[in-house]
Amino acid sequence: MIAVLLRILRTSLGAPLARRTFGSLFCRVAGTGAGFLAAVALARLLGQAAYGAYVTWMSILALAATLGGLGLPQLVLKEVAAARGGGAGWAEIRDLLVLTLRLTLAVAAAGILAGALAGGGPPLLAGAILAVLLANSLVGALQQGFEHVLRSQIAGLLQPACLIGGAILLPHLTRRPLGVEAALLLQLGAALLGLLAGFLLLAAGLERGERRALTSGRGAGRFGPRLTAGLLLMANQFLVNAQTQLDVLMLGWLEGPEAVALYHAASRGAYVLTFLFGALTGALAPTVARLHAAGAGSELAATVARAAGSTLLASAALALVLAVAGPFYLGLFGAGFRAGYPAFLVLLAGWLGGIACGPAQTVLMMTGEARLAALVLAAGTAGNLVLGLVLIPLAGALGAAAASAFAVVLSGLAWAAACRRRLGLRVDGLAGFRRRENAPAVAAARGLP
């Protein structure tokens, strides 16, 4: 079945994009599999309440890292890909890298200082983790911008392996039960290892001309326009993370860490459904930016249409498998975690609905419509927040899942409609079956060949 699926995707996506998608998918599957083992180990060693507290810290860090980066890593990805397609010049790229490095160092220092002033312990470790996450974002963005998609994800495979080994060995070495502070310390070590591996892979993957383009000469020093563009991308990324992390934070506030642990196990399993879609968008983003910069409207339309249709078919099949395997999966965390199965099913339905809407957000962000994408996502996040405040006190983790599923589907529908209206481009899952309609539409909308 897997071999047949891969042949279908290779035929529909085309060889270059298919190779990057398959490589990205393999790394996502391997990385998430290792991450799942790490989560199971931590949940069993920490206990449900302490594991919920650890998950809450990681949710806060995910949002803080997005805000701290100011959207500049995402802008680096976009501009590097555009420069390779004949868009932005390399002098502007060097300006952007200088600005990103300066702000990363400033935010990292501020995070560590804030953690130290808060009394050390978990806050200080969280500040240090934030610094490493920001650096990791920049390295990963450069790798994806140069279309080294596989290399950008290989380093991430090392982090859960480090967590698993540390979670098993540390209690034996210290002769103390694993606690939240020790788990955060292990996360810091894993993030540092991933940063080192990512930097080495980036240096090894750059060709001589690419390395010279990044490091030679001086830019014009115009930081203002870049910062403004980065803030728009940051708003998009922050709202995306808010949709996935907001439920955890609201549950922790309204229901306590036990409900957080239950919901996190369910959402982690349901998120597996997005593997192929996430791998596709990671591989598709630099391709969209490059084709848009080159004015290849017809090729852009056909590429997105094929990707959307084939991804929906594959994801629907995977959703059925996950629905059947859900009780077994949740039981691995502990017998009490099976109570999260209804939330698991609701989250599966929500993610499948979002995938059916296609890679609309990626297309908007890579074609200069980041402001519109952010406005749509803000509306979905607001809906998630309001519904969560209403449903979580009534249904706990199931209420959080319903609010999240609603936000995912609402945002996906609005993004798809925006692509159709602004770009004349169909990106929903049915677009792959109407490729002939799609290409002339985008060409007419943009005046492209």
C-alpha cells in the first residue's frame, strides 16, 4: 500500500518536488516517532501532573520563540528562495541576516536574564532553551531557503533521541525521581545538540557560490522594510502556534495539569495526520516563492493543484488507520490516558478538514499576501479562544479539541477563499482534479504566461 501511495504521489507532484516531499516526510515520521517515544518515557517517569506541567512550559516556549524571532527566520526562507529564482538580491539577504542575528542575540540574552531574575530553576532553563530555539530557527530557515529540506529536518531527529536517553539514565545517575526541572534540562541539552548538527549540515550543504553570496560584500543597511515584512510573517506563525498551544494553556488554567497531559497525548497522536501535509508545505514553500518571483504563473498553479489533490487522498487513508489505532496509542502513555480518545477523534476530523482546504496559507505567505493570511488566522484563533473558554469548563479536554478543530477548519476555508479571490488560484483538495481550470485562472489574475 505504501509503495503504491508513493508512486501516485511521485506521478502527481513531479520528481523534484516529490523527492523533497518524501525526504521531508521520512524525517517527520522518524522524528515524530522518536518524539513519541520521548513523550511516553517522560509521561511515565514524571507522572500525569508533572508531565502536564512540563508540557505547559514547552507550550509557553513555543509561543515565546515565535514572538522572539519577529518573523525573520520565515522571511530568510522566503527571500533566499526568491533570490535563487531571480528575485531579491544577495545584498538584501545579507542585510536580513545581520538584522536577524542581532535581534536573536538580544532576545536570547533578555530571555536568560528574565529567567535568572525570576529565581532560576525552570524559568532560567526556559530562558536558555528559548535562546537555542531562536538560533535553530535561523539555521533551519537557511537550509529550507536553499531547498535543503531534508537536511533541515535531520538535525531534529537527534533531539528526541537525546531526551529518551537522558530520561532513562538521569534518574539512575542522580538516584532521584525525574522532575520538571530535570526534564527541562534534558530539553536544553537536546536543543543544543540539534543546533550543532544543524549548523554543520548547513555548512556542508552550501555550494561555494552560495557561501560566497551569503558572506561576501556589504548590504545597504536598510533594516526597516525587512523588519516590517518579518513582523507580518511572525504574526502568521504566532497565530498558527497559538491555535495549537492555546488549548494547552487554557486547559492548564481552567482544568489543571492532569487535563493538559490528557489533551497533549491526544493531540500529539492526531497531529500525525498532518505529516504528509506538513512535509509537502515545507517542500512547497521555496518552490512557490521561486516560481512566483520568476513569473511562472501556470507552472505555479499546476504544481499547487497536483500537490493539494494527492495529499488529501493520502491523508484521508491515514485518518482511518489512526482512528482505529487511537485506543492502543493512548494506552501507551498509561491506562488513564485512554479517556482522551473522544478528543483524539475530534482533532482527527479537524485536521482532515484543514488538509482538505489545501496549502493555502503557504501560498499566501510566499506570494506577498502575508497580511491577509495573518488576518484570516487571527479570526480563527479568536474563535478558538472564545469557544475554548466556553467548552473547556463544560467538557474538559473534549471541549478544547472541539474548539481547536473549529479553528483549523475555519482558517483553512478562509485561506482557500482568499487564494481564489486574490490569486485566482484553487488550492483545495479537489483542485488536483481540475488542473486545466486552475492554470489559466492564476495566469489571468496576475498577467503571467
